Amino acid sequence: MSLETLSDQLLAEISEILAKHPQRRPALLPILHACQRRNGYISPEIERAVAELLGIPVIDVREIITFYTLLLPKPVGKHHLQFCTNLSCHLQGAEESVAAACRRLGIEEGETTADRRFTVTTVECLGACDMAPAMQVNDDYYANMTSDRVNELLDKLS
Amino acid sequence: MEKILSKHFFNPEARRLSFYLQNDGYEAARKALTCMSPQEIIEEVMKSNLRGLGGAGFPTGRKWSFIPKDSPEPRYLVVNCDESEPGTFKDRHIIEWTPHTLLEGVMIASFAIGAHQCFVYARGEYVRYANILQTALEEAYRAGFFGKNIFGTGFDLDVMIHLGAGAYICGEESALLESLEGKKGWPRLKPPFPAVSGLFGRPTIINNTETISYVPVIIRNGGEWFSRLGSLKSGGMRLYSVSGHIRKPGVYELPLGTSLREIIYTYAEGMRNGRKLKAVIPGGSSTPVLTAQEIDVKMDFESLAAIGSMLGSAGVIVMDESACLVKALAVLGKFYQHESCGQCTPCREGTGWMTRILHRILTGRGVKGDLENLVRVANNIQGNTICALGDGAAMPMISFVTKFREEFESHIFHKRCTAVR
Ligand SMILES: Cc1cc2nc3c(=O)[nH]c(=O)nc-3n(C[C@H](O)[C@H](O)[C@H](O)COP(=O)(O)O)c2cc1C
Ligand code: SF4
Ligand code: FES
């Protein structure tokens, strides 16, 4: 029974979500968000457990995870550095900041450091073009990320 | 000009219910629920000339009037806070700094259309900002502004905040509804329009966050007052998001019809480092680009349409002479390719084609005929798709290539970038 993959805490959170939704399917996205917050990503086991819980085919859950870019089918580092490279950030030199982060961490864009502390990805407009070059680390937004500021930030994050 | 929504931006105190109440907060909602009929509210909003600020500019009062009257069927209000149009960041400012204004607008709009349930759909990246809104909502519930029997009128209203998960297309209203129903964000064929058959097949009104946030002041000061703030057919003020090569990027709340030149030079303080202005995208990445010679245009729906562009989300992206417009367009091409939901062949394949052509030009491998092909593909997308993302991808292509042709030709024929570094 794959439901055992879900911790008691997570199950409690899920039943709270289900209680708020008169129908089950609309609860899927909030449930997947909750799973990812607790586990960092959505493993195949969790995917199966959620499908079972909602009584829908696993492929329906997989389809959602692959459609939405914030839902992660694979683990990322403890600090997920997401650099916006869309137009306003590009105009302010976003690519240099991405390169600075990659150089410093010794990885390519899209990769995770061997110690699993950092992942660097590029993303589309964050709705923070006033902060360009903007980036998001996990839930937090950061503004004016020049190469120097990227290095300062990496000094602070552990 | 007195500010409305941005009056208390950057003051964390202003988020609190106590602060909001001291500044006449929820008084407009009280007036609407206790002294006005839904029809009177809708008429006031019509008089205000408030137009949808999410991008399409549809008259808000008229949209509300499409909701079936005298029917027992449940209906919903959905607030669009997906805000993913590149260059746009005003809705974030609203939920971060003045969440109660949005919530008060939600209350009035719900009453006007007879909805007892409202969903606010915020993009997943905005989780911190959505939490601020959630905190405000909980405060308002505790004070009795939401839930059962509001202001003793017998009107019930619940609000739920829902987080998206990273998909530009979920800002399109029917894709947003699919997403709220727990599915992937595939836009629906219209008609039927959401006002007839929307969320769970029920009548649904979808409005942008900023649109709803202007409702309280309209009820407080009257529709006519609001309409006079703006220009002839576009009422009131709006929040212009200004970014790019500009001294002071940010959100500026100004009347509809303020000139683009004034926004750039007076409010955003002009260009950096004495650079020359080259191009401006006036209303979010999907709207046709303007040249430096076109910036005396008034920023309202009609004036921009008259010069072949659009006001859209009022996301102004400023580019100076150091910008390579081939690169800029390639960045946008990649965005639309990435965000196309894939349902329509012209959009799914066309965005890929255009991006590949631009990449080729950018890397010095452009050939004669590339620009013609680019425009041809864009023309084949426009008007041939289920939703407007396709048009949004096509319009920048056609306008950039038409207005800045020499820059593209220089890359193709002379393998040389003309941007001034
Ligand atoms: C691809 C696409 C993305 C959109 N994104 C948004 C968005 O992020 N926020 C928004 O309010 N409207 C967005 N819209 C417009 C909505 O479909 C809809 O017109 C709007 O939410 C209606 O509200 P309004 O009348 O108050 O503007 C988008 C449209 C398209 C075609
Ligand atoms: S136009 Fe593009 S985004 Fe819109 S429905 Fe068609 S494929 Fe999807
Ligand atoms: S372009 Fe980077 S946040 Fe908008």
C-alpha cells in the first residue's frame, strides 16, 4: 500500500486540504504543493500515493507534474537558485549572474552541486522586473543580482 | 494627482486591518452591501469606465452584467493574480502592500454578481506574497468581513486563495479555470464564455487583481468621478510597471492617457548613463514594440490601438541603444515556445520555428529569406489558435522585424550587431 509513503504530518495536512474542497480533483494541486514542501520533490512513490488517495490514475498525477514547472519530479539542492533570464532581467545582464553562480559552484545551469546544497536553474519572468536582474531562492525573491551580489549571497547561504 | 492603490505602497503598517479601517477601509463594501442593489453597483462600475487591467481591456461593468440574473444557480468570482506577462509586476505590489483593498473589491464584486465563493489564483512563485494576502484574509474573517451574514445583511461570502505552479498560460482565463479544477492549464474553446459556463460549468466572472482593487474607490467616490480621472473611453488610473534600461524601475500609478514620454522621462527619470532610447514595449511582452519616435502616444486603450500597438497589462519595457533587438526578440521567442500549451499546431510548432530562426540569425547563421519566413510563420499563428497566447507570440515578431529591420539585416548579411556597447 503506497499510502504509507506519506508521513502522518503530511497526511494530516492533506486531509485538511481535502476538507476545504468539496470536490477531490481541485485539491490535487494544493496536495502536490504540500507534498513538495515536505519532501523537496515529488517522488514516483508519492505520485502513486496521491493518485490512490484521490482515486485517479497515476498518469493523471504525472501529467500535472510534467505540465507545471514548479512541481519537481527530481530532487534539487537545499538552495534552489532560480535566475530570471527573461527580457527585463536580460537587459540588466542576468546571464552574467548565472555565469557567476555556475563558475563559483563549479556546475552548469540546470545542475546540482555534489554536496546537494545548490541547484542553479534559469526561469521565465518572475513578476519582479523592477528588481532586475531578479532571482528566487526557494520561496524568497532577491533583487539586483549582479555577479558581486550573487557571490555575496552564496557566502551567506550555507 | 492623488494616488489610490499605491498611496501606501512600501509601508508595512498599511497591510494591517487596523490601518485599513482607520483609512475608511471596508466602508465602500458596507455602503455597497447595505445601501445598494447589485444592479446599482454594476451601473456605477459601468459609469466608471473601468476596463479590465489584466490585458484585454474589456469593460468591467459590462462583463459583470453578463452573469445570469434571477437564477438560483451558484456562480463564482475568480481573481486573476497569475501575473506572468513579462514586464508586469503591479499585482504583486497590490497583494504585498494593500491586500485589504483587493479583499474589499472582492466583497463588492461578489455581491454585485451574486457569488458566495471567490477564488484568488496567484502564481506559485508568489508564495510569500500570497501568504501576506492570506494573513489579511484571516484578519478580515475574524473581524466578520467574510463568512456568514456580512454586515448583518444575510449575504455570505467565502474566499479561497489558490496557488498556481509555474505556467504562464494559466493567466489565460479559461486555462486558469482548468487549473483551479485540478487539471493542466489548457485553454478552453470559446464560446461558451465563462460568464455563462465557467468554473465547474457554472457562471463565473474572472477579473484581474488590479481591476477588482479599483472597485472600492469607485463605490466610495462614484463612477463618474473615476471616469473623469482617465481619458474618454478608458476610465481612471492604473498601475504602470516600468522596467528595463531606466533610471527608476517600479510601479507608477497614473491616469489612463498619460503619455509614454512622461512615464519614461518624468516618472521613471529617463535613461541611464546618458544612453539613447531605442525601443519600448508598452503593455507587456505580447504587445507590439514602439520606436523612440512613437513615445508621445497617450497610454490608453484607444491611442495605442491607433498606432498599431496595445496597452495590455501596462508593463512598459524600455530598451536603450545598448540593447540588441535580435537577442531581445530571441529571448521572447524562447519564452513563448516554452509557455505554449501545445494544443494548437500553429502556436506549438510556430513558436519553435520562430525561435530557431532567431537563434540562427543571432549566431551569425542567418540567411536571405529568414525575415520573410519569420513574419510568415507569425502571420500563420495570428488568429488561428484557441487562445491569445499565439497572437502574443506573433505580434512582437512582426513589429520588431518591421520596425527595426536594418538591425536584423545587419546580423544576417554583415554578421554584425549594431547595438552600441
Ligand atoms: C496567455 C495569456 C496570459 C494571460 N495572463 C494574465 C495574467 O497573468 N493576469 C491577468 O489578469 N490576465 C491575464 N490574461 C488575460 C485573461 O485571460 C483575462 O482577460 C483577464 O484576467 C480578465 O480580467 P480583466 O477583465 O479584469 O482584465 C492572460 C491572457 C492570455 C491570453
Ligand atoms: S494558442 Fe498556444 S497556448 Fe493558446 S491554446 Fe493554442 S497552443 Fe495553447
Ligand atoms: S523579466 Fe525578470 S522578473 Fe520579469
